[in-house]
Amino acid sequence: MSNELIDRELPEEARVELKEAKLVLEHHGIADRLTELIGTPITASLKLLPDVAENAVYSAIDKSLNVAMDVALKTLGEDSLKTAKPRLLTHKFLAGLSGAAGGAFGGMTFAAELPVSTVLILRSVADIARSEGEDLTNIESRLACLQVFALDPGKSTEIDDDTEIGYFAVRAAMATQIRDASQYLLKNGVADSTAPPLVRLVAQISKRFGVVVSEKIAAQAIPVIGAIGGALINSYFIDHYQDLARAHFCIRRLERNYGEALVRETYGRLK
């Protein structure tokens, strides 16, 4: 720890915000929340699905994140001057409707429903980012919205960097992909979303988002869930990512105000 960091402390209000953000980012992944909703543990793995279903899930995840990438790069900056509070309930209601349709017509409709839910989540994440002072005309801020899909605190065995665990480990593991994608987009624009730097970023996010999606599918596959349960699960799904987004962009705001090193060092000391 540097002498400069020893001599500096975050203001108490900022420490409280950071502690609340850490609680969200380090505890209570989506599996815990779904277990609370359904009343039975969610133990999901895509590897337990039949090959055809497993391939369909991966295809739906890739499609969803690619659609989200297009939305993030081409439309999120259009309302950059909007400063209203994020429309959390509106997005949650729409996600619930999407989940109800999936629940009513059976689990395999997720291939059509997941891209819709993913884009609704992204729109809500962008609203939260904007409310925390992010400039969504900035490419890096838009990619930070996509990064939220990788922030579920549940353990992923496929993260590239296993030297640390937790929020900052995920950000560190994705730093190269975020940097390369940002540099490519600044140089070449957004005409080609299949360019290698963007594909690598989506693939990195997909590893962790896929774990969450498998847990969501496992919950929706329970026979008694039906349309009402599908709506509730999707509402939990978007609410979970709204919480992660609030925590993520709160930390980014604190980093802008007080410096990344001090925020990270304080985060590590918080219990």
C-alpha cells in the first residue's frame, strides 16, 4: 500500500456507498435469488442438458449478446442528455411480460425470449449508468454496460484469471478485451460488429452470462412454473442485473471522483 493511500481515506458517505455496492457484487448470485423464489435449490449446468438443448442454449446466449452488442454500440448514446431517474419498473414490467410468454409456451421458447430479455436488461443498465454520470456517447461507457452481464457473483469455472475472485478480478480479466474493443471501435466505427476484438469481448462475457442463463432455464423448466412463474423469474432476472448495474456504476463514479487506486484499496478492506 502506498504512503499516499495510507494518508487518504474515502469520505464516510462514499465508504457507505462502496460497502453497499460490495455487498451486492460479492454475495447473493442469481442462484440464491431463484432458490428464495422457488423454495428449492437451483443446481443447474448446461452440461446436464441433452446435446441438442445445450447447443440451443449456447446459440441463444451468443445471439442475445450479439444483439445487445449492436444495441449498445448503435443506440445507447442517442439519449445521452437524458438525466431522468432510470425507468426500472418499466423495464421490469416488460421483462415480466416476456417471461410470461416463455412460461406459457414452454421452456424451449427461451431461444426467442432470451434476446428480448437481454436487450431490456441492457436498456435498464444504460439508464442506471446514465443516472450515475456515465457519458453514453463514450464507447468505453457503453461497453461497461455490456460488462454488467459478466458480474454475477456466482463462481464461474471458466474465467480466464483465477488468481483472484470477486468483482475486481472480473474487471481485470476483461480489461484487455474492453481495451481492444474500444480501440477498434474508435478507429473503425461500429459498422462491423463481427470484428475479432468485438467477438472476443462477447465470448468473454458469454462465459459468465451462460452460467446465469443455465440457472434461469433450470428454474423455468420446473413444470409448475408456468406463465406466472415465468414472469416472476424474468422480473428477478432483470432486478438482479439492475442491482449489479447500480453497484458497478456507483463504483465507477467513485473511481472518477476519488481515483481507482483508493477505491479499490478501500473496497478490499471493507468487511
